Amino acid sequence: MLLRHPQIWIFTDDICEKLVYDSAVFATMAQAEPRLPDRTITMNGCSKSYAMTGWRLGFAGAPRDLIREMGKLQGQSASNTSSISQAAAIAALNGPQDSVAAMRQAFARRRQMVVSMLNQAAGLRCHQPDGTFHVFPDLRETLGRTSAGGAAIITDTDFVAALLAKHGVAVVPGSALLGPGHFRLSYAAADDTLREACARIRRFCAELH
């Protein structure tokens, strides 16, 4: 489809390139189709693979002319990547990568635990993701019910709000991510914290009637 429509530019978000599990192999669009690099903008950063969320640093690879124009725009912007973030990113990208592998193993373990526990919750179905550190459970079987606190669960936003109010677990409604009927949960947290959060979600689901 992209080859048939040469007027379309392609933006790829490769921020989780190092966080893939099992037999999954990362590939960026410019690799996958050699006829597309001339209109592909590959975006990346250190937030996920190097746990630098909040350092506000990203980078991109694109055709030289486009990068030049992007530089002009950034040069006139009031925002800028701090020198500390730049130095930290250089150290992360050029330094030992052992911590990335250790973090990926920890995420893989947490992923299995979270998926297993959520699939035991009444009305939830949770697919095991091949990468990143989020799960996106399907909660549609819980819609139309009422929480123990008396809240009607009509939408995923209702589910998320009632879960937070009743059991203190914060997740993101799928409708905010173009996936209504789901919610997103991050497993970038300690094992004990995740175990407790999933146990609370299961209790919440069990209380629905």
C-alpha cells in the first residue's frame, strides 16, 4: 500500500526496539522494505531501553534534506534537549549494554506474571505482548455490570475510574489509545507492586455484578 502511494511519508516509532521477547525479532520499516527509506522518518530515544523516561531526549533518522529542515524548526523553538540529557544518552548508547539485557529479562518475567494473573480475573482476556512493557487487556465482558461501589461499568473509562476509586490501581483506558474496551497497564514496576496490583484488579472484577 505504501509503495502504491508515494505521497505518503512514514513515521516509525522504534523507542522499544531493544525490549522484544521470546522469538520476536525487531525490524524497522527502513530495513523491511529497501524502497521506502527515502520517505521514512525513524524516531527513537532512550526513554524505554535505558530507563531515561523524563530526560526528554529523542532523535530521528531521515533523508538529509528533511533533517536539515527539521533542524531549522528546532533551532527556532523555545524548547531544547538539556546538555545533561545529551551526555547521559551518549553514555547509555556507547557504554556497556549489560543493563539493557538484565532489564529485558526482568520485564519478560514480569510480563508472564502479569498476563497470567490478569487472565485469571473474571471478564478479562489478556494477550501476551511480544515487546515493550505494557499489557492491553480486553475488558469488554465486564461492560454492563456494576461495581461493588455502585458504579455502572458502561465504558472502559468507567472501569478504570471505578478500579481507581475502589482499589487504588491506576491504569489507562483503552479509548484514550484508540482501543476502546481495553485498558493499558505498565509492568515497569517492582514484582511485589505488580503482584498486588493484579490481585486488586482480580478482586475488583470478582465484585462486579
